[in-house]
Amino acid sequence: MSDHLALIIEDDEDLSEIFGQALTAAGFTIEIIRDGLLAQERLKEIVPTVITLDMHIPHISGDILLTQIRADDRLAKTRVVVTTADAQMGEATRGHADLVLIKPITFSQLRDLTARLKPQS
């Protein structure tokens, strides 16, 4: 089991599965959450190495979650990869995210990018 947890916050089941496969291939242990409120609660309990964060998720939007993540000192070292199909929103979050990926995202793009984000053991 890896010491590096990746939290996938994505409501699209197919995309979250693809992200999960890519992150697992990059050496991460994964956890998938498909709801903003559930993600907000879970982030009170864990400190992931990487978060992939969809901007359009149910109950709490990704931009609100991103603001909360960046305000939480426990998550200061957590790398956040924003995923969105909205290029304008992607640009708006660029200053707060470590990476912004505009959907559609290929498996190899995500794997290569997450491998670069993973800290060296």
C-alpha cells in the first residue's frame, strides 16, 4: 500500500474510474468521492498528497472546495489538480491550483502529470 493518497472528487463515474486507474498506475492509493459535501467532510479527516477536483460537482462547487482546501493549514502541502470542461473556469482557478486540466483528459496525460506531482519516497 502506498503512503501517497490521491483523493478524486469527481461526480462522473467513468471519469473517476479513469482518474483512479491513472493515479493507481502512478503509485497512489485512491479514494473517490462524488459529492462536494461528502468531500468537505472527508477532508476534515484526511490529508491527501494529491486531490483531483472537478469544478462542477453536486452540493458544493469545486471553486468553493478549492478555496477551503487552500485555507486549511493541514492541506498546505496537498497538490490540487483542477479538472474542468470549462476553459474559462480553468483559467480563473489557475492561481490556486497546482495544475489545471481541461476535459477531455486522456489516461496518459493524467498518469504523466500525477507521476510528476508525486513526492519522491
